[in-house]
Amino acid sequence: MGMRKTAIVALIALAGVSVPLLHGVSFAQPAPGAAASAQMASSLSAADKAVVLKKLQDAKQHDKDARKGWSQEPLTQATYDTKIQEINRLMDKLNKGKDFPLSEVEKAVASPHSAPY
């Protein structure tokens, strides 16, 4: 019985000491300054847009070839189909002059297996 009382007293003492420490902890996050300054497609010159369009076309052709020959697994083929659709969407936006973050281009042309696990 003496051990139980000692454990309860120790637990209460720890709780009493840790409560003032919790008030000093701040869970606030810094303002997302980097997200506000993302480069947009509308800020590109005509030559830069042509370079981005060529990059998207090359990635689309690579994904078509990869889908056709490198894997016959349905899940992998579906991943390539999704990437090709995303590239087509970005190419349409670029050709129509619609604005979008250039980070979407980088995501679309990235290899489907390049994400960290």
C-alpha cells in the first residue's frame, strides 16, 4: 500500500511541475511568406512559356512511352494516365493564357516514383 501512495504522490508532483511549463510552449506557426511569392504562369514571357510548353510536351511523351512499354501493371498504367491528364490540363491552361502556379508544372513533370516514402 505504501508503494501505491508513493506513486500517486509522484504523479501529482509531476503534473504540478509540468503545468507551468506547458504555458510557455507556443504552437504558433510562422506566416507562410514563401507561399505568397510563388511564381505564376502569367509572369512568364512568351519565350519562357514556349520553354515550359516544350517541357510539358516532353514529359507527356515520356509518360506515354513509359505507360506503353515499361510496365503492364494496371496501377502503374493508371498513374501514368493521371499524369498525362494533368499535363494536358496544364498545357491547355498555358495555351489559353490562364494563370496557375509554376510549381504545378514541376509536380506534373516529376517521375511518379520520385516522391519520398
